[in-house]
Amino acid sequence: MKDLQKGSDSYTVKYLLGEENIDIPLSHRRWNNYIEIKGARENNLKGIDVKFPLNVMTVVTGVSGSGKSTLVRDIFYKALKREYSDVSDRPGEFIALEGNVKMIKDIEFVDQNPIGKSSRSNPVTYVKAYDEIRKLFAEQPLAKQMGYTAGYFSFNTEGGRCEECKGEGTVTVEMQFMADLVLECESCHGKRFNSDTLEIKYKDKNIYDILEMTVNQAVEFFTEHNQRKIIKKLLPLQQVGLGYIKLGQPSSTLSGGENQRVKLAYFLSLEKSESTIFVFDEPTTGLHFHDIKKLMNALDALIERGHTIIIIEHNMDIIKCADYIIDLGAEGGKDGGNIVCTGTPEEIAECKESYTGRFLTDKLK
């Protein structure tokens, strides 16, 4: 630390030296409405009654094994998913679901699993920006002359894609006693489309060139050419701190945190969405300080649109920004499963029985 110099271009150094910070909110959002789980007693939960406020950010804290995931994912999420969609795994043991259940229309668990099972899935298709890009290419004079529709610019269907690699850009060679070899497709040279498709250009860029752009480059390019529909779909990716990823980057190459933020960007891109509860399980895993700051801004944007955020988290920079905290414990395993305390970060910091409170004290100074 003593060798670090102020004025560095490194965000890591800026946060370590206090030049950049994740600020404590000036005030906490107030709430009146809530959904309550009565008698939660799955695994080590001790028959607890827990209120989850609506239209604010709630963080569920506690040591490992205190019952956080059991309460939030196994009971609260699954019970409400069954309430709203009829299709859900059986929730953990609890007595009743009470409160303002009808005020919410859906609940989403935003995890770090890949955004798609196919190697052809990528960020630009997930946030629905690729639909608009394909339409744009289909409108070009040469595309119309050749009779190419928007579907022709998809690597998921036959037509414009390279049929040698089926739009993958790579060919997998199976090796009997060794790991399979993944080689660049000799037909399209990794460009995923056939030569006729690549002849179609928009402002001197073919569809492969567009997919090779980063989100930041694409936003700049389409802004320059006034393509508002495309920009509107891409901006949420920038908003959640993913401006550096390529539009056509395979989802298999994204980290868990990146996959989670692509999903978050999709929800931010929805114009008219009904009031939804978004559940996150340790979204800061693998994230830099600066990424966490952008994540907080994105979560605030969801709340401003009338949604509710519930987070299972150990990271103090997230916990200190909560409107409401549910602290479980006090210990893990058989000594966990109780509510230690609930309230604002300042109220939790005053609770002597809470381990979370002890660490929060320094963060709130």
C-alpha cells in the first residue's frame, strides 16, 4: 500500500487509496408493503417469521450455514414462483405466505449460470439487440436485391450462416483418448457466415464486423448513424459495466458474474414490465470494486421502475447500501436458523449479537 501513488489510471489503486468509493446512500427508502413467510422451518431454520419489504433493496446476511439460501431460495423464491407461474419445484417447509402477495406479478432468480446452452448464444441475442441488427442488414439495397430476409443473418438457421460449422465459427474434432480439438472452420475462417452474406454491408461493416465490436464500440457506431432501436437495447449492457465484451462473444466464454449482469441488462431493457421481485445470490462474487459500483446503479434503476431487490450477500459494500437487512445466525449449522436482528444498516450495527453488525460499524463511519 505504501508504494501506491495517487492519480493512477488503475481503478484498483483508486479504490485502495480512497480516491473512488462505493458511497453510503444519503437515506434509505421507506416501505409499507411486504410479503411475509410464516413458520420457515426447512433445514436448520427454527420456525421463523420473516417480512420481505417490497420496492426496496433487502440484503439477507449471516455467516455461512446460517440459513440464508434455505430461506430465500428454497422457501421464499420457490413459494412465490409457484404462486405466480404454477410451475416450480416444491418449496421448503413453511406454514403460510402472507402480506401483499398480489402486488407482485412475478419473481426472478438472477443466477450466474450461462445465458444459453448453445455455443451460438451470446450477449447481443440475449438482450434482443440482434433482432434489430438483423433487420437493419435485411433493409440494405443488396440484401433486398438478393432476397435476403432478417433470418438470413442468423447463425441459428440455414441460409446465410456457414453450413460447414453451422454458424459456430469452429469445428470440433473428436479424439478418442484425448481432449477434443476445437479448430477454426476452414470454410468461413471463423466468421460464421458464408461469403455471400458477408458481402452485405452497412456503412462498410458486414455482419461479422458488427459482432466483433465491443458493446462500447457498437454504441458509438450506431449512435453515429442514428440507429436508436439498437442503441436502446445495447445501453443496458453498458449500464451494468459490460461495455468491454464483444457483441458476438459466445456465452461459454463469459464468467459467472458476466452472465449474471447480461441477465440484469435484459431486465433493464424491458420497457413495460410488471412489478417483479429480483433475487440475487452473492452477485459480487468475482467482481471488482468498480464493477460493484456499476451493479449498485443498475439495481437502483430496477427499484426506480417499481421492482423489488433481494440479495444474499457477504460483501460489506453491498450490505451498507441496503434499505433493509435480515441478519440470520447467530452461528452456522445447528446454531443458526434464527433471526438475529432486522432493520437498516445503522440499526444492525447497533446489534451486539450480530457479526454482520460488528463489521458494518467501520463501513458506516
